[in-house]
Amino acid sequence: MLGLIGKNLGMTRIYNDQGVIVPVTAVLAGPNRVVQCKTAVKDGYAAVQLGFDDQKDQRVNKPDTGHFKKHHAQATKRVKEFRDFPLDVKPGDVVGPTVFNVGDFIDAIGETKGRGFEGVMKRYGFGGGPASHGHKGFSRRPGSIAPGSTPGWVDKGKKMPGHMGQVRRTTQNLEIIRVLEEDNIILIKGNIPGSEGDYVIIRASKKKPTKTQAK
């Protein structure tokens, strides 16, 4: 699977060739350094391990330090493994946003924004209870959460108030509008999970074939 590690730089808008405004998310998608190349013969499966965002050696824990030294790689803050990577690369190589082309479709994987403790109306879109005719203190409550004596407990997974956000989510089938090779930036149509500065995984779409062959 073709993919990159990137950083969400926030949203902006650009004009396309027809003069129409297109909302886009800017993603810093490079440079990604090849840390390790796994093979089916040696490791049991083929994969490429990429590192992104260089880190000082003294700030890396001992297991990761040993891994980077073993493969003679620069220490990075994020490491991600992509199975069946289609490009012919070797440890030490650098890949960037040019692995994708304008018109390609990608999936963006990131962690959503944290919203703190929320009720069921904000968290799940519940309608709430009646707000008139004598109803007091029930307008934003979820209502009944379980039967009485049978079975006598609340089912697992019941939608209730709780922590909202800060979960891993994938937004699929987003179109690449522009690739800025000199700045290592990809402009992606629409919004992707996470806040500005959050790390994000960009991979080739699983549901929509790319319009052009990746370089």
C-alpha cells in the first residue's frame, strides 16, 4: 500500500482552473525517510518502514535508538510501516509528496479533536426529551437505558454521556488537488481528522483507483 506520514497544517482554499473555490487541507508530507525494508523471505511479509519528523538522539528511548542504529537511520518522531509498498526503495532513501499525483484519491487516518465530556445530544445527536407541558430537567437526557427486571443490566456499547473525540478515524476517498514538491506539501480536498500540527497517515484509497500511476 502506497502511503506517507504527514502533519496537518490546517485548512485553506484555492481556486481551480475554472475559477471555483475549493476548500483544501494542507499536509506536510515529507521528507519521509526509509528506515527498514522487510521481505517475505526474511521477515515473512513485504513492507517498508518510513520515518517522519527528525528527532534528537537523546530524546529517543533505548529500544527505538537500537532500532535506528541497527538500520543506520536518522531518529524520527514517527515511524509507520506500509505493507506491499509499490515503490522500489532501500534504507536511507527519502520519499515525499511526489509519490502521489493530482487527481489521485487517498485515505487520511488521524486522531480526531478532543471535545471533553459531552452528553448524548452533543456526542450522538440524540433529540432529547420534551421541553414543555410540565417536563423539567429532562430536555437533554437520553431516556431509558435498559429494561427493568429482564435482563436487569445495561447492554455493552450503550450510547451514553462520556469522553468525546480523541479517537482514531479514517476519512476515505479524498482527492489530491495540488502537489507542492518544493515545499513537501499536499493539498487535499476537504477536511481530515485532527487539529493543526497533528500527525496523519496518507495512503492510497482502498475504494477508488488512482487516476494516474504513482511515480
